[in-house]
Amino acid sequence: MVASFLLRTRLLLAASLFVGTVGAQRAPTVSQLPTNPDSQEAEASGLVFHSTVRRVVVDVVVSDSNGKPVSGLAATDFSIAEDGKPQRVRSFDVHDFDTVSASLPKAPAFLPTNTFVNVPSGPERGPLYVLLLDLLNMEVDDQPAAREQLLKFALSKPLGTRFAVFVLSDGLYLVQGFTEDRNRLADAVDPKNPHSHLPRIFLYADNYRPAISTPRVLMGIAKFLSDLPGHKNVLWISEAFPSAIMPSADPGSEGRSMSDEVKEATDALARGQIAVYPVDVRGAAVTGASASNIGGISQASSENSADYALNARHMTEQEIADATGGRAIYGTNDLATALAEATETGGHYYTLTYSPSNQNYNGKLRHIHVELAKRGYHLAYRRSYYGNPGPSAPETIGGFQLASELEPFQLSQVADSLYSNMQHGAPLAHQLLFRAHIHALTPPAKATREQMASLADQPAFFRERHQNKPAKPLRPIQVQTYEIDYTVAARYPALEIAAAAFDADGKMLNGVVQRAAEDTTHAPVMRRDGIFRLQQKFNVPMTAVSVRIAVRDVATDNVGALEVNLPLVPEGKTTEAFLHPSSSSSEAADSARQHYPSCR
């Protein structure tokens, strides 16, 4: 018993330490952190100086002349400047792709029927990665070869890396949520497997190309990623990258196109700590009489127009990579190997933060420059951000205001991260560990009037509304009522439990969040060992293909989340557990039983 208690305590402590690390990474790229005024002098004079501190987060990938990542650097090796003015580095973190965290228990191989635990199947490595398969800007003849290379990469990707797959065709679609499982990733891109929104060949690019905005595509991906913690890399697989979609990395040159969409996309990528890796599927090209390679960009010495076109194409790809901190990949016929190398290189990075000395936030573009004391290395990092103004300060006389006229200064509250973790396809979250048994209470049936009224009240349930016309009542649908039994390892009883059902397009069909401490019908039952038990009933439309569930500790904002495929396995059969629709991670419950024997 003593050994069990020590194991549980160590696990809870490890989880809390992990949350502390993630919380530090979750700081937005440009954030406002309120600071207390220098109180005593201010109060003595009856004046209050209201100030904010902004932090800019810069992720830097350092590689040698062979393109290999460089490790072992310290904060003193770096210097950073904004618009040519040196800045003080406020914090420095090292992220090593080869370092594996041992804070989580080992996931078990099998679970009881329809029982799931939010523990990964193995150690997680590196940041989050997105594969963007751009069929819209890819010639029909090149699409099969690109899919073949992508399939080869999926089957051999570095173990523990977590990928999601987006496809750009007649729109932007998430076809595979984050998974570390090679087979599931391969299934998502395999032409032999039919998938919604992933045609074997996309024949209609010319019909959609003018209507789809590339900055809006990047904004869509950034919206999905921005609230997830830490650095992310987007590997954009295409063969025609629109120019002028990013600000120029040259401080002496504003971007060729400074439209609102470009500015919004730049801001979204910066806030989300997202680097873009343009991957050209066209392979090696030989055009002119002679050519050289300088700094990774082909330099043609011929007057041949094809040489100039090739150079322009590569320079556009390089521009996108430079602006966001990624790396352009082109001129290779072994795309799978190049993707693997980019994955590893992008997983080794250093995070620096600074508070800009220029406090005049007027919305203009600001350029970032990072230097390394050691020479001979290549640095990849985002080169700019927009200095947008923060919340407007109250008008004052002479720039000051009496303390009696100001509301009490409040420190910012803990952010609510439940929303980002409840997105369809989001990664497994294990800040807060739990196990859940999901089972059907009723067979599928036509929804009752009460069930339809409940669905109508949920903002997740979409319906037609027309101006100047009353809302049409929802048509009765087939639903099935599930019961979810949670067993949670937590420190505090103020817990939120959430469930959401999604269709094949990733649309939320129904969603509910309940706070256990406020809802007596769902009050947690606590055991002496820090384990809480909760129960939730949830109506799931029969068109749903997955259910995502989460638990949040309200006091600390620690969240645990997982997603499972539907339909569930018939009760009474022992099956391998699927922790996530995009993951075959399945060893979690045995570990939970080992660490929490009272939860059996």
C-alpha cells in the first residue's frame, strides 16, 4: 500500500511538473503581462502608473553547413535585435528532438472494452507537425508521385513524432488528426484507401485556384494550431507557392503585398509559433548551361528564361521559409528522406523571449534579427511581427490619473485551455491523467422532444437561419445516449468534464461542458488517494464518427483529453484500446491500474 501511494504521488507530481513546462511554452508570441506598479512611491503621491510588459517569443533552429542541427548552445551565444536595436534576452529554453520525457507512465497493451486512458503509446518527440498536401497547386501528373513519397515518409517517420494531415483541394480539410502512429498516418495519405476530401486525383484545380486565398489557408491552419502549446512546424507540400504572401525578411523592403489578409496570416503564424517548410515536389531540375548553389538557393549563370523561372520559384519558397523560421526543400528526388530530415531538424530549436524596447505599438511591421557568436552556422527563425496596439489606456489629465479614480489593478487569471483541447483532431492531452469507460445506455432511436430541445440549445448544433424569418425547428434525428464514467487523478475537486461528437467533416454535432463542483448531479466522488469519479450522459447523433472527451482542473487549468472512433466495440469483448482516432496508442489502462489499483 505504501509503495502504491508513493507511485501515485510521484505520478501526480510528474504531471504537475509537466504542466509547468507546457504552461511556459503556452505564452503567446506577443503577449501582455500585467505588472504591479512600484507601489509605495505611487501610493504616497496618490498616482498610479499603469504599465504592461510585452514578450516576443522567437524560436531559433540552428544548423551547420551540412544542414544538421546544432546542440549545446547557451543563452550567451545568442544576441537579438529589433529594427536594428539590441534587445535583452529575458528567457532561454533548449528543445532537443532526442530528449524523451519520462514523466508519464508506460501505456498498457490492452484495456477493458471501451475503456480509454489519455497516456501515449510511447515517448513523444519534438513539437507538433502538420503535413499540408496542396493538391490545388499541383499538376495532375505530379500528384501520384507526391502521394507515393508522402506514404513512404509516413511509414518511416521518426518514432514518437505527432503529425496531422490537411488537404487543400476545393477547400481546406483536416483528414487526419494528430497521431504518432505510422500506420494511421499512412492510411490517411494512401491513395488506395478512400477518404473524405482526399481524391486520388484532384482534376479541378483551375476552377478553384482563383477563389481560394493562400493567406486564408495559412490562417485556417494557424487557427487550429495557435492555442496548442509550444512550437509547431507546417510541411507545405506543393509545386506552386504564391509569391508575396509573407512580409519580406529584408528590413529595407516592405513586403510586396501588405494586404489585410497577408498581415492577418503573418500575425496568426507568429502568435502560434508556427514555422512553414515549403516542400517542392518537382524534384531536381536541370535547365541552363551552368548553375551554382549559394545558401541553398540555385543561382543560374545562363540567360535562359527557364533558369530565371527556376530561381524565382526557389526564391519564393525561400522567402516563405525565412519569414516564418522554416526551411525550403527543393531540388531533391527523394522527398521522403528530405521530409524526415526536416522533421528532425525542426525538432531541435532554442526559444528566446524579449520585451521590446520600442513601446510605441502603432501596428507597423517590426523586423527581428538574431545573431550567433559562433560563426559558420545557419539560423532559421521568424523575421518579423506587427506591433499592434494593445487595449487602450484610459484618458488621463497630463498623462496621470488619481488612484481613487482607477479600478483595483487585477492580475490576469489562468487561461482556459479547454477549448483548444476539445478541437477535433487535437493531440492527446495528458496534463491531467484520467481513464474513461464509454458505453451506450440505449440503442439508436429517434430523438425525443427533450433530446431535440437539448441539441437545439447547444451552439455546436448547426441549423439554417434566414434573415427576417423565424428559425425552423430541427428535424428529429437518430441519436444514441452514452454514459461516460471518468476516473480522474487530480488535486482539487473543482473539475470540468466535456464531451463533443464530430461528423466525418470534423463538424461538431453536439457538445456539452459540465462543472462538477457546481452541478450536484455530477459532483465528484473522491477517494482518499486523490482519485475522483464522475459520470456524464451524452446524446450522440448517429452521423457522428468520433467522440472527444476532456477533463479540466479549474484551479490550475490542467487538461486531459482524448478522442475515440465510433462505433464503439460491443461490450463484453476485449479489444485493443484506441486513445485517439488518429492514434493506435493503446497501452494506457494497464498502467493506470498499476498506478491506481483502486480504480479497477
